[in-house]
Amino acid sequence: MTKTGRNSMAEAMTVLVTVAMWIAGAFGVIGIPVLSLGLIASLSNGEASLPGIEALADGVSPGSFVIALGLLCVIVPGVIFICVQMRRILLTLVEGDPFVPENAGRLSRIGVAIAAMEIIRIVTLLVVRAMPSLVGDAPPKLSTQLILWISVAALFILSQVFREGTRLRDEEKMTI
């Protein structure tokens, strides 16, 4: 395929996805230790201290910290993984050739990652709800979002479209 010039919109989106990836990483680096200390404080009658750090978690159930910590430990790597896949797709677009076989796999991996994060979120909520000592009087609400599952289905459909488009393009190249 001939190059028609660089795609400035794809370049801008690559920058935005990279920024989102770094922000997710920062949330993990800051959030995981803070929530871990909060969980320790919550389990230790509302307070915990380390040299130079004092944590107060009076009135916050350990279940809240378990949910937040568990989800953060899943969401941060998941978002980083999705951003890496999107960057790779965008880089092929910047180069002027997005219909490569690898992009079909990348779209499928993004769909699997989103589905896995949602399933892990639901399982985490179910586990915490099953432990009344962790949640106290207010168990977390269990819900799922239909639009999320529709988006996962759309990613798998787009993956198949890319796969077929790549096959047709390769077939056309072989035709004299």
C-alpha cells in the first residue's frame, strides 16, 4: 500500500492514549500503597502507623478497602494493557497501513481485557458480599453495564472485519 502522508489525528490520539497510560500507572503507584495502608488501619481498629505515616480509617469497613484495592490492582494493569494495544493500532494508522493482521488480534485482546476486568469486578463484589464481617451493614451494590458488553461484542466484530479486510487486501495483491 502506498503511503499518503502521516495521519495527524492518529498522532494526536497516540499522544492522548500514552498520557492515559501514564495516568493509570500513576494511580496504581499512588493508590495501591494508600489503599493498602487504609486496609491495615481498618483492620487495626481504625488506625495504623508507619515511620512518618499515620493512617486513620475509623468508620470505613475493611470491605470497602478490599474492593477498592482489588479493583485497582486489576484496572490499572488492564488499562495500561489496553492503552499499549491501542497505541500499536494507532501507530499502524500513523504509518498509513492499519489493515495488518496484527491489528485484528489487538482488537480481540482489548475485548478480552475489558471483559476480564468486568468479570473480575463482579467476582470481587460477590466475594466481599459473601463476607458480612468485611462489609458491615452496607453490602456493595452488584451491577453490570449492558453498554460494556455491547462494546466488547463490537470489538470482536471489528476484529473479524479487520481480519477479513486484511485477507481481501492480501488476496488483491496476489491478483494480476
